Amino acid sequence: MPFQKMVTEMKEDSCRKLLLNVAERMPELVFDISSALKVDDKVEPEKPNTSIPGWCTCHNCQDMPSDAENLCCDTRPQNCISQRPEFDIYCFEPEVLDIANVMRNDVLVLAQDDDINRRRRHAAYRQFVLWRCGHLGTGNSVVVRSCCVLRIRRTFSDRNRQYRGFLPNRLV
């Protein structure tokens, strides 16, 4: 029996239990499910914003230094990953970022960076990747979405506004 047919034939109580079980195991899916269920009947059409790049659908991106970094989360503006509550929890809680840094430095035997904003900014990028992609392993990397990079940079800014951007072959 196809999954979709099985779910539509489930009783409301069983469906509710299934969703609660999924939410406990994979909380990030709750937001994907809720965004898929939203009805946009009452949403007014968005006015075109000329500062939004053509490749951006969430309206929170801007052109990045390289083509590889011009990557959107591909959601509607109201569902942008960079605006989700779990993004705040995983990528902006100072305690989470500090613990992640201490663990990384211990495992890789690295000295702690003295610049707290740079340390937390880089930890936020790593937390985002871990949250959205899982553990990638040494030598593997992915591009963090432009909207998320911009929000992380605004929160943990460099005093000179100097950012390295995506380095595909970076090992550490």
C-alpha cells in the first residue's frame, strides 16, 4: 500500500500519534510538514524587490562573492530556513556554539581563537551544516545557504567586515 494512501486512510488519533513520533525523532521535519500544509489563499502577491537576486526565492539572500555561494534555501519567504526558530537554537545560542568549539578544538587539538565573534560565526556555520546535512566527514564540505550566511554574519560580525567565504578544499 503506498504511503500516501495509508496516511489518508488512517484514523485521526493514529495520524496524530504518528506525527508526534516523527516530531520527537526528527524535529526539523515539523517545519517542513507545516510549510507544506499551509494554504496561501489569503497571501497577497509579493511586490518584486529589485535588490533580491533572481536565484533567490526566500527574499533573504543577496549576491555573494562567488557563483558557488549564490545558493538559496529555496523556500517561500515565510518559511526561510534563516528565520526558523530551530535555526536560532542550533546556530545562535552562545552556549551551544561555545561547547561545539571546545569539543572541536579538543578533538582536533587546536588552539582557541581569541576573536569570539569569528569563533562563534564559524561554529554557527558548522552547526548549520550538521543540522541540515549531518556529519560530512573530513575533506567534505557543502555551501551554507546565502540567507543563513548573511544572518550569521550579521549576528557574529567581523569588525573589519572581512569574510573568507566558502573554501571548498578546507580541511579544518
